[in-house]
Amino acid sequence: MAGAPTATYRVDPDGVAVISLSNAPVNALHPDVLRALFSHAAAAHADPSVRAIVVTGAGANFSAGFDINQFVSASGGGGIDGSINDAICAALESGPKPTVAAVSGVALGGGLEVAMGCNARVVAEGARMGLPELQLGIIPGFGGTQRLPRLVGLQKAIEMMLTSAPIKAEAAKKLGLADALAAKQHALDIAAGKAPRNFSLTRGDKLEPLGEALAVVEFARAQAAKRARHLKHPQLCLDAIQAGITDGGAAGLKKARGLFALLGGMGEGECFAAAAALDTHKALVHIFFAQRSTKKVRGVTDAGLKPRPMRVVAVLGGGLMGSGIATALALAGVDVILKEVNQQFLDGGMGRVKANLASRVKKGKMAQAAADATLARVKGSLDYASFGSCDMVIEAVIEDIPLKQRIFADLEAACRPDAILATNTSTIDIDLVGAKTRAQDRIVGAHFFSPAHIMPLLEIVRTKSTSKQVVLDTLALAGAIKKTPVVVGNCTGFAVNRVDAVIAGEFGMPMGPFRLNDLVGSDIGLHVGRNFVESFSERVYVSHLIPSLNDAKRLGEKTGAGFYKGIVEKPADLDVASVMAMGFPPFRGGLIFWADLVGAPRIVAALDALSDKFAPAGAGGFFKPCDYLRSAAAAGRKLSAGVVASRM
Ligand code: T1G
């Protein structure tokens, strides 16, 4: 059980005060942590027995930055009165005693800014440091726009802020962001005058001359605008950096009256507040938590079960999908058996895995030796002889029901009784795939998106029989191979989905027939169908599909299920899926979040207008807003408040 957010304090026998940021798991800077940090620092400065101060993090990490929950709860500074930057200056940078940050794990955002407020940084191997605030639609708010350029140079600092990418300990040392000695000794050396005491807010030795510095900022502005012309906050970040360059770091910061205050001129504070007021910020914070919430599945991750390690995973089929899945697994250190039906196909599959890894080497994402070691983890096979060693099998062969049924029956015989049997099908009912086995409880859908080693989403499809343990294990595997999982229910709509996708996407109709049916309602479909049968009996085929849907009360959106079901657990899952699989822009927060931001009334109005526009061509019905959308608009209700249906 994690303790309350705070910072602990002790003074060791050498007169070093150690302040430890404490808020498991990543020491996020909750206002209580900041308050404790500043008050302990004040105590240390006032204590004559203290010669130097070391700031560190409890556990494995220094700090992942400001507590992002505070943005959601809209409590803003959470009671910090707008003087965080003043407090960092007084408590860490320019108090009577020297301060050293001892960094391990991550120092991100506000965490790195606290570390930069200290007079030196000592960084452990494997540590990662960065300012990823722009990824949340805000800008560094605790002095990062002023201190980072002065520590690592303007160009590198801008790159780090605009890309949000962290750097590793070794690079930090090379750049001058880290000082390489042991923290305690370094603090004592500064106190004794044996090592320089750096004030990163005011030093200027790494900054280019004014004209050159402004040109660097201008270039970065053009680049940022080209990369994402919709986004304002990167320009706000550059505004803050520029203000610090023209007026000096202290002046740039002086105008900042704290994290969320709108007081002051064009300093970091104002730019922060301007960024924080944008919808982009709300959308990106939503996506941050939505991505993490997909890993929590009610009744599964809270059931007190432990995920079993997936050490050996077999992949059936070495085509584009199978080889991509094998690559993703091997990259995560999993031993892979890649099975094909003949040597020629197997050679092709292995070749594709090799090519995937070679492309990573070419892009500088991994060393050749690491690629060789990864490839060595993939063993080819033409039979099931070694399948007894598998913790899991992922089938990725062609979409053929009898073939898959045969394969799953073979797998049941070849694998241990506890092995997970997963299918990558995107179109076939998972229950049907496992119909010829007695292994339904360990059959699950593991739906990757192509190319599987690159696309970040993994849809985990559970049937009514899939056990909690199997869902949990597959969730854990998704984490291990760095995929964002979304757990969805099994639905025969997969096939329907495909037909709709072909007609709507490739053929160009705005909406597929099954989707349209769900929008209009199967009851209407039945009524219209009967009219057709009566009037044009020789020209229609009498299908039992629509009457069956009516019998099952699957009338479409009005009853929450039609051809399609509601198959996701929460609206945020749809947001994550739309961002990860459809390329929906993350800064808009995902499909449902965006719709709520825009508001149901605006969407209804736009759809009505389209409906009117296309009515003369007989296509008005395609755009007619459904009852759910209309009722949400009329009641001023959020769409996410009642979303149950997924129609990706
Ligand atoms: N605040 C609150 N919770 C956080 C958090 C944060 N900053 N960072 C992580 N968590 C939670 C996360 O929700 C999850 O919770 C758990 O920690 C583990 O995270 C003033 C304003 C640190 C690299 O943007 O990049 O400082 O789901 O599952 O893969 O200028 O989390 O378990 O309940 O992601 O090992 C800037 C965000 C803040 C860093 C760890 N900082 N975090 O990754 O585990 S704004 C960031 C991360 C700021 C200042 C500004 C990653 C991580 P739960 P996880 P992980």
C-alpha cells in the first residue's frame, strides 16, 4: 500500500541533509510532495549542522514530474500559491547551502526541473531525463524553459522539449546536464569549495550569442509549425524560451507567478497558463490516463490473480502478420517458435523477421549485435514437436474457418493443458475457431494491427468462456511487448465489420449497410423488408437475418446492439483504440472525447446538414443522426456518459 505523498528528511553524520521525494510508484510531484520538499530545504538551510543538501527520490525513480492527476481534478496548483518557481530558486538554487540532485530511474518534467534547480546533478546508470510536457499539451512550468538551454545549449534543449524524448544518463553526462560523481561526496566538495556551484538559471556559457540564439528559435518555430500546424503549445514553449533569452533567465522566470497563474508578462508562467487553457492539453491528459486505464479490466486485474510469464510463444504462420508478431515478441526477449507448413514458407517468414530487424538497425534503433541476438530467439519449425514448451500460441494463418478449427484441435493435442491458445483473426467468431476443442477457457483473440511489430495497439478479444487468468496473462504480454491493450468482447460483428469497411472505406460509401441498419434500426428494416416482399416478391431474397435480429431484440443503436454489439468496457477504450489503430490525432483526445469536446449538438447539426445535402441523391439517411446522439444533444448529455456500443 503506497504511503501518502510527501518528502522525507534526514541528516547524516557528515552533515549532509537528504531530502527524499516520496510518492509511489514514480514520485509524482503532488502539491504535498512539493510543500514537504520546500519546507525540509528551508530547515536544512537554517540548521548550522548541515553542510550540504542532497535531493533524491524514494525507490527506483527520482520523479516523473508534476502529478498529472492535478490537471484532471482541476485543482491546478493544489494549494501551492503560485510561488513554486520562487521556492525552487530559494530552496534549491540559491540558498546558503549547496544542493545536489541524486537521480536514478526517471527525472521527467517537473522532476528534472527540480533536479535542474539544484546546483549539480549526479545521475545513476540507466537513468532517463527529459521534459515531456508538450506531450501533455503544456510547457515546462518549473523553470525548464530557462534552465535546460543554459545547461545543455539552446539547440539540444529545444530538441528535447519539442520532441518530449528523454535522454539517457550517459548522454546527460556528455551534455553537461549531469555531474558524474557520487552525490554525497559531490555535495560536500561544493560545500568545501572544491567543486563549482552552478546556478543554472543565470549561467550563460552554453548559450549562443543573442542573434544566433534568436535564429535557432526562429528555425525551431518553423519546424514545429511544419510538423504540427494545429498545435499552439510548441510555439508557446518557444515564446517562453525566447523571453528568457532576450531578458535573461531570472527575468524570464520572474514574470512567472506560478504554475497556473495568469499574472506576469510573456514569461514561462503566462505561456504555461495559455497552453493549459487549450483543449489540446485536456485531450492529451485524457489520452495519458486513458492509455493506462485500458490495462485495468474490472473483474480481471482486480481479482487478486498474478500474470504468468510468457517465456516461449509459438506463432503459426510466417506471413506479414505472423512475422511481425514474431518480431515484436523476440524484441521483448520472448523465445519464439515460428511455424510454417513448408520450408519455402518458413524461409519467407524468417526472412521477413530478419528484414524487420534490419530496418531497425538501419534507422539507428538498435545495434547489429542486438538484432542478431533477437533473430537468434526465433526458431523455425515445420511441426508441433516442440510445442510442449510453449506458454502461448498465436495463430496467424489465413482467414479460413475449417483450417483454423483444425489447427486449434491440433494445438489442443500438442500443447500443455495450461498453454494459452490465441488467434489473430480479425473477422471470425472466436467461439467458432475453438469449436472443435475442449479448451474454450484458454482461447482468446490477440488481434494485432499490421505491421504488428510497429503498430502500438493490441485488441484482446475474450469470449464468454475465456478465463480471467488468460485475459490477465495476455494483458501482461501486451505490456511486455510494449503494446497498448484494449480488451473487447467477442462479437460476430468482426465479419460484418469487414464488409462494412470494404464498402464504406474502399468503395467509398459513407457508411456500410450493416452499420446503416444499426443506425436506422432492425425494426425499420423488417418493416421495409416486408413491404418489399409484398410488392416485389420475384425480385427479393427472403433472409432470416433481420427477423432474427428483431426476435433477439437487437434493433440497433436504440437497444445497444444490432449487427454490432457494445463491446468495449469504457468509452476511454474507444478513444485509445481510435488513436492507436485509426490514427485519430491524440491531441484531439480520441473519438468520443473529441465528440464530447465539440458537443453532441454540433455533431447533430453537422450530420443534419449533410443529411439534407444528400437527400436529393437518396443518400440523406446515411447521415441522419441516431436517436442516441439526438437525445444526448437534446439533454446536453455527454456521449461518454452512456456509450456502450463500439462500431470501430
Ligand atoms: N503524475 C501522476 N501519475 C503518474 C505520473 C505523473 N507525472 N507519471 C506516471 N504516473 C502514474 C501512471 O498513471 C501509472 O499509474 C503509474 O504512475 C505507472 O506509470 C511542472 C507540469 C514515468 C516513464 O509527462 O512518462 O511535470 O496506472 O504505467 O511504463 O513542468 O509514466 O499504475 O495507476 O506509465 O513504467 C510531466 C509521465 C508531468 C511523465 C513510467 N511528466 N509519465 O512509465 O509506468 S507535467 C510526464 C511517464 C510536469 C512541470 C509539468 C511514465 C513513466 P497507474 P506507467 P511506466
